[in-house]
Amino acid sequence: MPRIRSLVALACLALWIGTGAAAAQTFPQRTVKFIIPFGPGSGTDIAARLLGDKLAARWGKPVVVENRPGGDGMVSINAFISANDDHTLLFVPVGTFAVHPYSHAKLSYDADRDLMPIANVSAIILALSTPASLKVESLSDFIKLARAQPGKLNAAAAAGNSDFLLSGFLKNNNLEVAKVPYRDIMQGPNDLAEGRIQLLSSSITIVQSLAQAGRIRILAVTSRRRAPTAPDVPTVAEAGFPAMTMESLIGIFGQRGMPLDLRERIATDVRAVVDADPTIATRLQATGQVVDLRGPREFAEGIKELREKLAAIAAALGLKAAQ
């Protein structure tokens, strides 16, 4: 009897592997949908549409983008999971869901089970900025100023990774700085330039025009390398704060149980179309992103690294993850 069970198990495994390989060879068979958590015109939306157009040409099947903003990214994730369709993919910044365990008491999904990494496409460049009028030229200068004026400075951040990064920075340096909440972080750069807030943690793209106009000073970026659009701005590691290094990844996820063969096939196609068209990298740079291509395994490692970094910040802040 044990031998029969073993033979049945092996047969099932062979069938599963064969099914995955067959799916990889025939995908896609119909229209592919990218669900994203932001509205039209966002960096993620632009990346999804650029890639979608190129993949549609390669696959010979349409690729459509469905914008499902709201609910701190939950609307898009729940719509993706409920589709239960291997031609419906989630195109999302990892930070959108990586912070959910610390910002929600209960989650309607299990990221490890329901979001299968396919391919990382790009990384958002995060920046820490101050008003030019503040005469602060580095993160160390800001710390000195905040300690000299406890409780008198204000800071703000975009939701997700940026907010966590800012909270960790203030906590780890024992700074008494008030955090100002924004419903729309796009108002933050103007308030920063006017001196109503003194520190902003956000994507570099929303502060760059005011920085170029001399009204905002970008103190550092959190990526491992300097931003191509701001080569004079140091990384946080170069500024003396290596623990703040954070890669804010944007990528594609498949449905629960999507075979690895299929995910690798899609990742290979993603790399092929991006490598074939250098204008994609140029257009993404204009939105504060850099191309960062990774297959399923590399992408999963990047997600793990980000989660560990967020968990360390959460521990410092006394936050517990939702069960």
C-alpha cells in the first residue's frame, strides 16, 4: 500500500509539472489584464502601460490595464484575488502590501499564498527633502537642527515605504518632529517649498521640479545607487545612514498556485521587451523609476529583504504585525 501511494504521488507530481510546462508554452491564450492600485498617470500606471503595449506586440494578445485605486491598495489586491484567473495579473509596488501587516489589524489575504512573484520591473527612487530656505544641506544637519528645536519642526511622507522610512529615521535618532498627515501627498512638495513642513519622504519624481527650481533641496535618496536624474544627490549610505537604504520594488504577481514554469516564461518575455527598447528605461526615469529586472526567485528575495527591513523598523516603533 505505501508503494502504491508513492506511485500515485509521483504520478500527480508529474502531471502537475507537465501542466505547468504546457501552460508556459501556450500562454497567453486570451487578453491579459494588469490590475494596479493607483489611478491613471501614476508612475505604476505608466510602467504598466509601457510594458503592456510591448508585451501585447510580443504575445499577439491584448494587454489591458485596470486602475483600481483606494483602500490603501486593498481594493486592487482583492479584485486581483477574486478574479481567480491566470490571465489577470497584479502590477504593484511591493511596499503597497508589505506595510499592510503593520497598518491593518486584520488582512483579507495572505501575501505568501495569494501573490506569486513573477517579475520585478522597476524600482521607485525614494528621497528625503527639505525647503531650500532651511539652509540644511545634509541629513546630519537636519538632525542637529531638529535636536536644537524639539517639537518645532514638521515632517510628512507618502504612504507605505516612505512613511515607514520617515518614522524609523525620527525614532532611531530620537527626534521630536511632528508628522503631518496628507490625504494627497502631491500637496506635500508645495508645502515643503513654502516651509510649512521641514522634511518630506517621498518618491523623487514629485519633488524634482521644485528642486531644479531651487526651492527644495533633496538631501539623499534611499536607493543603493544615485538617481540618474539627480546624480549630485548622495545615497543615504553615502550620507552616513546605510540602514536607511531601501529598494522600493514594482513588479508583477500571479494568482495563487501559478506554476513556476509559467512565471519564468512571463519574466523572460518582460526582460526581452525591456531590453529591446531603451526608451522604456528613459521614460521610467522621468517618473522617478529605474529599470530593475528580476525573475521569480530574485524578485522573491527582494520582497523578503524589504519585509525584513520593514519588520526591523516596526520593532523599533513598537508595532506588531497582523496575524
